[in-house]
Amino acid sequence: MTEVKFDWESGIEEVCLKLQGKKRIGIQVPEGLKPRAHQIVERVRELTGAKIVLWGEPTYGACDLADRPLEEIGADALIHMGHLPMPYHSEFYAVPTYFVPVRHTGELNLSKEGIRKIKEILPSKIGIVTTAQHLHMIDEAGKELEKSGFDTSVTTGGPRLAAAGQLLGCNSSAARKLDVDGYLYIGTGLFHPLTVALSTGKKVACIDPHSGEVTEANAKPFLKQRYAAISVAKDARRWAVLFSNQIGQKRIDLADKIADLLTSDGRETMMIGSIHQSHDQLLGMGIEAAVITACPRLAIEDGPTWPIPLLTVPEVQILMGKREAEPYPFDEFA
Ligand code: SF4
């Protein structure tokens, strides 16, 4: 298996130059970087002389900052690693917040065979999209594909997005805004390319930048699973409407509306708030189905492991007859 290496050190050094004189600095690291947490803490301590707090809650994106709890314990800065800022809420941080990008350090592994497979899947006019860790590979991919006859383009999406070509699990506007006939996704995992395929109705070829393997995003198993969850939820009487207080995931008005919709259909509903949501929080309450108004990835990625159906907001609207079931509507944050 190819070893994947990420560069966090150069970003830490750059940010620490701005943090001289700070007394207590909080750090958030995503799950994949936890094995390096001790080195990161030591390096920031060494470079700033400040007291360091590693924030222990998981973090899944720039939507999920620890600025408010860190303010409560007297921290005067937050270093948030692995995600790009969300421009639309950058004015509201409770403590000054610094984002340190974490990049995959390997080269993009785009071979002749890889290009041949991309040609098999996609027409020639394509957009290129990716996640924060692989943004620096977009230019190289574009140049190589143009040499092979593709017409490539890249654009920046909505106010949740900081860079051209960037996708979030809850926002594929960088793909939708392009006038193209298909997309190349650089990255791993199926969730992001599926959001692009389903929200645009166009083909998506995925290249794993580490192995160079090219595949087509296949939505069929995913759609089967989601429509099955909607069908099972039809008979549920007692519902939890889950919401988060995190600034980038908070949709209280929407949670109210969904609770009202379910109640007007004769279902019992309970609004349940937390930073992160899990099935354990619902144990002992006789809940038969839940809807997530916070991060929609929870329903898509973890939902199938829950013993009760966990739906997204558009899926509940389908269930209640308020929107069409097809094409499948992803839950996108504006
Ligand atoms: S997909 Fe979820 S974790 Fe990622 S940015 Fe959106 S709300 Fe945050």
C-alpha cells in the first residue's frame, strides 16, 4: 500500500510567526492527524513559548471550530489544522483563528493509462474538483489533461468555499457553476464525487492521487441505500430532529421547520441539540427515526450503521411529499 505523507510543518511555522506574544493557544487537529498531535503541540510550544491546549473533541471541518470553548478557558488564539476557512463566518470567531492547511506531499500519479481511462469515462470538456488536501494538484492535472486533448476548467464555489476547485461534502457549487460535460475528481472516498455526480447529473471520473487508480463514481448502491432508509422511516412515529450549535452547521430555523412538518403529519418529534451527533445520544428515548439538520455526511456515511433510519432534510421532505424523489436531492448548505 502506498504510504501517504502530509505536510503540516511549513504551515505551522508560518502561523507561529503571527502568534508571538500569545499566552495560551488552542489547537484542533482532524482525526487523521492525531498520530502527529504530540509533535504539533511541541512544535507550537517551541515556536511561540505559549501554553498549549489540544482540543480533544473531534473536528470535521472549518464548520466545526473550538473557538468558543477555547475563549471560555482564556485561550487567545486557535490553530485549526487540515481545513480551509469558510469565508462567510470568518468575522465571527470568538478568538483569533488561524487555519493551517495540510497537504498531501506526493506527486499526482497521473499515468498514460490513467488518462486513457479518464477518456473512456468522460467527454472532453470537463471541470476539475477536489478537497482541501489536494488543491495544489489541480494545475498539474489540468496541464496534463489539456496536453491529451481535454478542455479543462476550474472555478470557486459559494461563500463556504475558500479556493478554486474546492468541494465540501455539503457543497459542490464549484462543480455546478461550470459549463462542462463531466468532472474529474482528485481524491479518495466516494462521498464528494457522488455529490458532484448527483447534483449535476453528469459523469464523474475519480483519480486516487496516491495510487493513480481511475474509477467512475457509481451512485447506484448509494441511491439504493438512501431510498431504503426513506422507506423504512415511513412508519416511524417518534422522531428526533438533530441540530448542532457549531457556527458552520447550525440551522435552527430549518430544524424548527422540519419538526413542524413532522408534527403536522401526526408524528411525535423532539429537537435534540449537541456539538456532534451520535446514536448513543438517543438511547433509552424510544426514538424510531431521526433527521440531521447539521452535517449531512452523518446520514450518508454513518447512517447505514445506525439501528434506526437517519435521514437528511431533503429525504424527510420526500417522505412528507414535499419534494420529488428524483433526481436524488443532496442536502447542500448554501
Ligand atoms: S460536509 Fe459536514 S463537516 Fe464537511 S464542511 Fe460540510 S458540514 Fe462541515
